[in-house]
Amino acid sequence: MTTNITIKRTLVLAGLTAAAGVTALAGATAASAGTTPTVYASHGAVYLKQNGHTTRLTADEVSRQPVLSPDGTQIAYLHNETVWVMNADGTGQHQVSDRAGRNPAWDAGGVRLTYTATSCTGAPGTFRTGTSGGAASEVLARSACVSQDAPPAGYITG
């Protein structure tokens, strides 16, 4: 059974708070959960709120900007300024970007992520990566930099 659910996120920009809604299709698992999950960051930790319960998903205080995947099964977020992905229950946390970035966003199919990072020119660029990690990010903007190495960030374990 497929059901439409609305995923709500709260955005804080320049001290102002605004709510945004995104409609997504979810399978029977999400539909049977009864309520729409919400992800948010507070004091550097990522949380999931569902069915009136809040669960802390990250152990340290260096995470921010969580974004729920379109199907509600994964969360992209920044961890130590690099893009990471985890399952919605907090398991399987792993780095997917090869550089420091911000503003992760899922594609419509929930298979790839885009994010903003410093390009070889020193200006912001847009990059795309898969959800498995371990591969170089694809440059989507700043095409003059495609043949140049990106500023190194390295992979963080743990």
C-alpha cells in the first residue's frame, strides 16, 4: 500500500523560523507508523521525532542540517562539515562527500545528494554524490574546475 505523507522541516535563517512541507510517497512501513517523522538538529546532535517520541540519532555534538530522504528511510546531514548519510533509525552512519560542504539535498529518487562546497576557484560550487560514500563527488557547477582537484577534506571514521 502506498500513502501520501507530508514531511515537515523547520528552517532557521537569520534568527527567523519558517516551516516548510514536502510531500513524499511512503510504503506500508511509514504508513503504519501513524505519524509523519521529523528530523532536526539541536546542539550539534540529530534527532528524529515520530509518534510523540524523540530519539537522538548521533552520539557527538558536531552534526547539523539533517534532511530526510523522499521515502523516509534515510537521513543526510553534516558531520564535522562533511556530508554523511544514515538510516532513519540512526544505524549505518557513513560519510558520502569527499570535501567539506553544506546544504545537503536529496534527488527526487532518494538515490543521490547534492550539496554546496568550495570549488577550485575558492567560490561556492554545487556537487553531487551517491549515498554509499568512498567516491569522488561530481562537479555540477563551476565547470571550469572539472579537471582540477578539489580542496581536500579526507574521510573521517567513527
